[in-house]
Amino acid sequence: MKSLVCLLASVRAASPFPLNCGSVRKRTSVEFGSNTARCLQITRGTDVKLMSEAAVPLLRKRDTGPSWDRAGRRTAPQKAPGAAPRLSPYIPYTNPQSKAAALFDIQSLFEEDVIAELCSRLEAFPRSDRAEGLASLLGACVEFGLEAHSPPVLTLMNECLELLSNRDIGVAQLCRLGEVVCALEGRRSRVLTEVLDCVCAAVEEDVVSPSEAVIVYSLLTRFCEPASQQQTRILSALHTDTRRLVHRLKAGQAVSLVLRLSHRASRVFRAFRDDEIMKVLTALMTLGQHDGELVAAMEKHLPGRLGKCDPELIGAIMEYCVQMRCRSEPLFEAVAENFVHHAENHTTLQIAKQIVAMGRLNYLPQCSSQMFKKLESILSERFSQFQPRSLVDVMHACIHLECFPLNYMTKVFSPHFLQKLQAQGEPLDKNTLGQLTQLHLSTMLECTYYWGPRLPFFLHVKRFSSAGQAFETPMESLLYKQVKGPLVQLLGGTFHSTRMIHGGYTIDVEICLDESGFVLPPSQWDHTYKRVVLCLDDPNHFCTNTRHLLGKEVTKRRHLQRMGMELVEIPYFEFEKLQTEEEQIQYLHDKIFPAVSKFNNQAVNQLNQKSTVRQTSL
């Protein structure tokens, strides 16, 4: 799109809008290396292009003559500092497309008669374009540190007030004008009040598009005051419009809108009702977005009100934590204490959500003994009230915390209960069968004194890996590639295997040993006597906000150890710190040697010899 207005005069006759003002020409010095940056351009939907990239470091190296200081007073010429001026976040700096350098005497832009001439030229353009032009000029004032009471800024503010009296300006232009005005004069600015009045009128007249709604929410998050009746009116009307426009939001717009609203929600969280908190959490879960500020606000304000809140809210909180893999100690401790005292008032589904969250996020509260006693009491009294699949979820979560409800496993493995799981004659889904199989494994590997019913063999899953990753997280290929090279160097060859299946679990990296503790080559893996398993733990193995493994990973490792395997954990946050291959090899050496030495000291000698050969070759 062609530029809408040329705001700076050119000394050349080729300038698109020459200024017929002697004083302007006298004070304006422009040097062109090419046609690039011939004028200060304002284009719809773009930012001001003040100068080329090459001009920035040269801007203050010239004698610019009289200029305005930060207080708006005229100052004497000064030598330029070495560094380029600090750019403000309110008006992004845009480099011209051409590589040719163009040098502007920017200080002359802020001369009083130049500002007046520029404002007079803007009057010929449509109001929205004029508003965008004024916003760009005010943004330049912010860039160069002018104060609100300086003459150029006062002139521009008066122009804004005159323009805003017409109320026929685009919402996007209004919001941009509001941001720069707030940067100059603060929240109490008269111009900002007028801008918000215009925005409110546009919202109430239902002329706001989905993208404009996102911009308005963004503007309000910068300086929203809950006590302001004006802003309350805007938010009320905007909420109504947004509900109507939500189906038209693109994915990026929806995510941007929800994230900005969640940032705002974290600041006013204390004032939310229970149902409002549930709406916020539901929106974040629907879009799969995790907001740390909101979690911090929840940790601060929710623990003290859980005893009086709607139990449905507690279920929503735990659901959100599970979906976002957020392991919050303040929230979980408060939920556990509330469970001990008020669980009898909760529905079976609400109880299941609380226990499942703690199990899947591997959190054992301080009052765990009282919590599990309460759970056992509820299961005894209300066993028949639990939905079969919900009950399986609770049992499965318990084994993640090494709590084995053997009294109820007898009922779960009974033919009657297994029949109830098949609702309306449909076969059991893979997730439920996987949970039952893991329960069966726990009774076999960890509860050898259990002599009750077992899961029928034909219902066992052969592999725990699934699309939903409910039982184990697939190995991340990037972390494996980083480990593979140093591991081959350490072992003296490719003496390991990947993605092997043992007991239904997928092994990341496996090293096979013979009876003497020596590492076996691939051709002799049929004679394996002992296995050393490397667990490559990428971020998906952990809770998002801590370095605690997820419950499914902890259960998998316990079972593999019970199957006779030696485990070596390689967490990403340790391995990624290593800078050189030598450091990586030494790290793997220190990790693997203790596991091998538990089996046979001869293996240590073998690996030491290979390590010596490797160091010699380096």
C-alpha cells in the first residue's frame, strides 16, 4: 500500500509532499543515499519507519542544533553518546527494506512549527488514518524521551482531543493511540479517557471484529482498574460480543485472547466466584494452555477457601493440574487436608478426580495416612456408587503412590465387576485393560502375599505403549541422539539395544551382560544374564513445574526393577549441561559403573579398560 502521508520535508524537488515553509526547510536536514526512507511514512497497519538500520548508530553523531530536552526545554547542541537510543516497547522499531543508508535529523521533527505543519497535513486524511498518524508521532515522542508537558506533546494531545470528539475512528487505531498516550501521561490522561469512551461506544454498537476484540482486551490488561465504571462497561459489552464472535476466532487469536485474559485473571483472582474460576480453568484446558501466573494466584488464594467452596471447583482444579502436569504442593496439601475432613460430602466422581490427580502427578501429601484411611472408609461404604471405570482410575492412581488397596482388588478382578465394565455389551477399551494389567502386575511383583483373584490372561495387554501415553512416555529421539555417540565411545561399539519390550514396557536403552558381568555384543544377546536399562528422561517424563517424575514413570521403574533390571536414569537437565563429548562420556561412565558393579566387579575392569583405550585414542 502506498504511504498515506509524507510527514517530513525533503530538500529534493522529488519529495512527494514538499513543505512550503521556510522555517521547516531551514531546520530540516535530510541526506539520501538512495530513495530509501525519503519521508517519514505512516501506513495503515504498520509502524513508523523513522530511519534505516544504518542510520541508527549515526543519529546522534552530528551537530543537530537546538533540540528539546526530557522536560521540554530547548537545549544547546551536545555530542552524541556512543550507543544508539533505547527503543520503547510501545512503538516497535521497523527497519526499511532497502540496504541503502539514509540519515535524518530527527530532532528537527520535534520543533514546534514542524509539529504544527505535520498536524495540518494530517487533517486531509480520513479520521482513522489521522489517528494512526498521531499515534505514530506520539510514539516517536516516547522513543526520544519527551515529557508529557513538552510543547510538541501538548500540541499532539490537543490534536488528539479534537479528533476524538468525532467518534468515527477504527478500534485498532484507538487502541494503539491509547497505548502511547498511557505511556506519556499515565492512566489519568484525559485523552486516554476519551479513547476508552470511543472504544466503549464501538463495542456497544457491535462493530468490533474478532481481531479487534483481542486488541481491546490487550489494551485493558495494561491499565485495567476494577473500580472504573467506564472499564466495567467496556468489559461487560465486550464479554457479550466475544461470546457471539468466539466461533469466528482463529486458533492464534483464541489462544492470544485466552492467555491475555488469564494474565488478567491472575491479578483479580481473589474476587472470582467459584463458578467463574471453573470457567477460566475450563477455557485453559480446552485450548491446552498453562499459565504460571494463574497457578501462583491459585496457590495464594485457594487453600484458605477450599473448606467452604463448591466441591466441583476442587475437581476442576485437580483436572487442570493433571492436564497441565502441574504439581502444586500448596494446592495438593490443601486438597488432601480438605479431603480428610470433608470427603463424605463429595460425590464419587469428585473423590476420584482428587485421588487420580495425586497419583498421576506422583504427589504423596503429608497427611497421606489419614487420606487413605478416609478413602478406604468411603470405598467400604459407597463401593457400589462408584462408576466401574472411575473406580479403576482410583485403584490405578493408588499404585502410583505405592498404596495397594488389596481388599478392593479382589472385587475389581471378580467376574461380576469385569462384566460391569463392559457397558452395553461393548468390549473394554485399551486404556482400561492397560490399567487392569498394571494392577495385576503390581499384585504379582509388589504384593507377593496377595492370593485373591487375578486378571484373566486373555484380558492382558501385550504392550503398555499407547497413543494416549497413559502408561509410559515414548523416548525422545533428540535426547537419544545426544546420548548415543558418547555411549558407543564408552562401550567400544554399539553394544546396546533400544525400544525393547519387557513385561509390556518399552525399554529406552538396554545393555546386556553375561554371567561374568561382561557387556555382550549383539550376536550374543540370546545369552543375556543381566540387563542394565538406561532411562532417558526428557521433559515429558516430569511435571511441568518441577523435576518430579510423573506417576506412570515411577510405577514403570518399580516394575522393571522387580523384574530384575538395573536402572540408570539420564535426566535431560543433567545431560544438557555437559559441553564436550569427553564430559558426556565421563558422565555416562559415572552413571553406568555403579549399576554394573552391583552385579560383578569384573564388569568395572572391562569398562575401565575400554575407557582407557578411548582416552588414548582421543
